[in-house]
Amino acid sequence: MNNDANTYKVLLVDDEEELVSTLVERLGYRNFAAEYALNATTALDMLRKTAYDVVVVDLKLPGISGNELVQIIRKAYPNIPVILMTGHGNDKFHDSAAPEDVSSLIQKPFDVSQLVTMMKKAIAEHEH
Amino acid sequence: MNTDIGARYNPQAFYSEITASVTHELNNILGIIEQVAGLVEDLTVTTSEGETPMDNRMGEIAEKIIRQTDRGMKLVKRLNKFAHMGDVLSGECDLCDVVENLVALAQRFARLKGKSLRPEIPDDAVMVVINQVRFSEALFTCIKRVVALADAGATVTIKLVDSEYHASILISAPCAEHDPDISKQFQLPENLAQIVVRESESEGSIAVELIVNHTMG
């Protein structure tokens, strides 16, 4: 699944292109081969073509929402951990997001090291 | 969903909805600036002695920061203008200003539905006496409803036209399937504004008109 022993493949899904394009570059320095999609439809296309180790999804996406995308991924790719990003003011899950559907929740704005820690933990938990 | 503004009129809920949306977007902006600043740090740390990889990236990185800062500042100004609408219960204002600001703040709602808003505002001021909060809530409710009904990927046009006795805000969009109950869903308090649900002149579109008398209290 991985490009090499130390590199994980990650898919970032967020309509803020400047956020995800910058994160892709920063994660590259941290042994994550990251790619991004600006909407759920593109993300699902990419998931069909590439085996990702972890997917990071923004809660608020245009068209198919982040919640809906998480539920689709859970059904179609149960072995891929999902981390949910949100700009919501409190750290509780809201709307229809079910805590069991995602590995963890990260609030924007966040430090990249926080995301890296969460992704490593989520991947490790799914490997066991 | 209850869209009867008369029944659900609740300025607190309306303010909450707008401010939650705008602060979400501000979070996104701060998130981008944080990551771009972090990238500068990454590039500095990974640079070997004697190398200057930042030289060819500096312009691009600075542009990102300027673009996002500008976006954030505009958003904060709009939110501040919105927050001050309630300072005066009812008074004279330029409707162009009120409509333009609300449409800008509502863009995110449309974007999250995969649609967009296009304001068409006259160059000359349209002075009216209104309760800006109630008018804005009425307009926002109409916009959200038309956005919900509009075809996927559609642009919703919000056109403000002035006439001798009243101003009219026409909210229209391509819509393949009409909702037969739409007129029931746009009941507004009589003293606020009069909603006229226009039958589309051509098939495949929806148009909702919000009429404001020049001296409406």
C-alpha cells in the first residue's frame, strides 16, 4: 500500500484549495505522500484508483457533505481510517456525524504536528 | 422545514446562523495562514547551509498570505456591518448596501449546496425606511429557499430594482422542478414586506420577489 516502508498515502478532502495544497507540501516533509480533492465526488474517484492509508475529510463540503462522504467511505472502504476536520466552535460531533464513523476529529486551525500524530495513531489502530 | 418567517421570526437564531457561518470561514482563513506560515518554517529548516530555496517561493507564499488576509479583512468588515444592523430598530438606509452585504455573507450557504449567488445591484442608492434585521432575515430565508430549489450547480440571481413607490428584490434561478407549495412557504408579516411568488415566465426557472415599500417601518 505504501510507496516505501516509511511513507503513508493520505487523501485530504477540503474545498479550501490553498489549505490542502499547502498541507500536501508540508506532509511531504513528514513522510506522508498526500494528495487532495476539492469535493466528495473527486475524492470518491481518487479512492477507487488509489489505496490510501488514511483520509482526512472536512465536515463542510460543497454538494455531498463531509458527513455523507464519511458514511460512504465507511461502507465502501471499512479498512481506511477517516479523520474529520471542522471549523465548528466546540469539539463535540454535530449534525449527523457519528463518533464511531471517524477515528478522530481535528479543529481548524490546527498545527500540522497534531494532524500527523492523529494520522499515525489512526493508521496504527486500523493495522491491528 | 418551517420557512414561515412570521411564525419563526427569531433574530437571535438568524444572527447565530450568519455568525456561525462567517466564523467557520474565518477559521478556514486562519487555518490557511497557519499552514502557509508553517511551510515557511519547514522550508527554512530543510534548507542546507548555502542554499536559498526560499528565493523562488517567497513571492508565491507572500501572495497566499496577502490573499487570505484580504479575504479575512473583508469578511470581518461585512460581519461587523451585519452586527450593527440592530443598532437602530427602524430607520433610513441604502437598500443596495444591505442587500449586497447580506448576499456576500450568504455566499457560503450557496457554495455548500454546490450553487452560487450573483447580486445585481443598481449604481444609485435605493433609500428606504426599514427594520434592517427583519428585512435581512426575510431576504436570507428567501435566498436559502431558492438555493434549495435551484438546479444543481445553478447560479441564483438577486436583482434589486427601484421604482417610484417600492423597491423589489427578485431572487431567481434555473429550476427544473417546481414546488407547488412554494407560495405557502413564503408568508411574511404584513408590516415587514410583501412577498409575491411570481410564476416563471419561462419553464425551468423559479423566481421569488420581495417587495419593500419606501417607507416601510
